[in-house]
Amino acid sequence: MAIFTINDVRKKFTNGEVVEEILKGIDLSLQQGEITALVGASGSGKSTLLTIAAGLQPASDGQIMFNGNNMTDMDQEQIRKVRASEFGFVFQSAHLVPFLTVEEQLILMLEVSESKLKKEQQKKEIAHILKLIDMEHRKNAYPASLSGGERQRVAIARAIIHKPKILFADEPTASLDSKRSKDVMELIRNLTKTLNITTLMVTHDEEMLAYADHIITMKDGLIK
Ligand SMILES: Nc1ncnc2c1ncn2[C@@H]1O[C@H](COP(=O)(O)OP(=O)(O)O)[C@@H](O)[C@H]1O
Ligand SMILES: [Mg+2]
């Protein structure tokens, strides 16, 4: 079942007098519980497409349907709510808050997502996710004392602690070595399958494609 569909999405940027069309009519659908990988040369428009899909910037044209709702008709506040409660984000670097412990990063995320869980339930959810990412023993650690792979695992936990329907990941393994990249991808795959999350992931790394259910290649603002 397609939970998320993109229809004829276009994006233009204006640089002075010049209008450049970066996305030239993209059609894409995401199947629930599956990982879709977006590949293509640098500059082909992958990050632009991902951020538009995630409601982080508007499309110039086209339609985005999520869970039966037309996101292109929503106002800023409605989009913010969808982003906070239904979407999760992982980027190339973890962007953890330096003065919060691993556990506190997750508590903060639950609060930001307005999950309305009672304190007791929060603790339970956090314990559960720490177990899934194999970081129970590091819950009181600060980001500075974690390895790159551990930080990215925490970033992934933070992206899904509020049980989003869609996970958007932009080159989540780009800052990691090959072994850690595989660990992180295995984690994303396991979580996608166990929690029935739908994942759209940009990657540069051919080795990561083995973890995807679908591979979509972009070239010059179009799907090849
Ligand atoms: N805000 C912006 N203003 C102008 N041009 C942009 C903007 N964002 C992206 N671009 C251009 O769009 C093209 C695609 O960028 P991007 O989506 O980041 O590609 P990718 O992620 O595939 O490397 C690039 O040529 C980039 O310079
Ligand atoms: Mg990019």
C-alpha cells in the first residue's frame, strides 16, 4: 500500500535573473514498511526532493499526499504538526545536543513531538529503544564520549522514538566507515520492519543499496 505519494513535483530556484528548475516533475510512491533508496550523482536533486517530501521546504508545483492528506494544501502550522508527530529525520551527522545525555536527547524528542506520554510510559519507551539500538549501557553518556557510529545510532533512536510513520534519512552513513555504515543500515532496516515505518533514504554508497526494498535513481532533476 502506498502511504506517501509525490505527483509531478517541481522545484525552481531563482538566482538573480536566472530561474533554474532543479526538480522537473517527480513522481514517486512509498510503500508502507519498506525502504526506498534515492541515488544519483551529486547535484541531481536528491536532498531537495527529500526536504520537500518531508515538508521542510515547499514545492513550486505538484502534489504530495500523505496518509490520504494533501500536504500541499496545508498551512505552515499543519505541516509543522505532521512533521513533529508523523515524521522522523536523520542526517549525515548526528546533530545531538552536546549538553544532554543519550537518555535526555530522547526525552527531549518526546516532548518536542507532543507525544503526551506520561513520565512512566516515556521511561518505558526509551528503555525499549535503547535496547533496540544496543545502547542501554550508554544511556547516561554525553555525545562527546560516544563514537561516530554510536552517535548515529542515537540520532536514529531520536528520529523514531515518537513512532513516526515516515523516516527521512539523507546520507545517514556518509560520516561512517564501512563496518559502522553496515551496522547503522542494519539498524534502520530492522527498525523499519519491526515498527512498520516507511523509509525514504538518500545514499551515495552502493553497498547500502542491499538494505533497500526499492532503488530510485535521479538524474538532473528527474527520475531515470
Ligand atoms: N536553496 C537553493 N537555492 C538555489 N539552488 C539550490 C538550492 N538548494 C539546492 N540548489 C541546487 O539544486 C541542485 C540540487 O541540489 P541537491 O538537491 O542538494 O542535490 P543532491 O542532494 O542530489 O546532491 C544543486 O545544483 C544545488 O546547487
Ligand atoms: Mg544531498
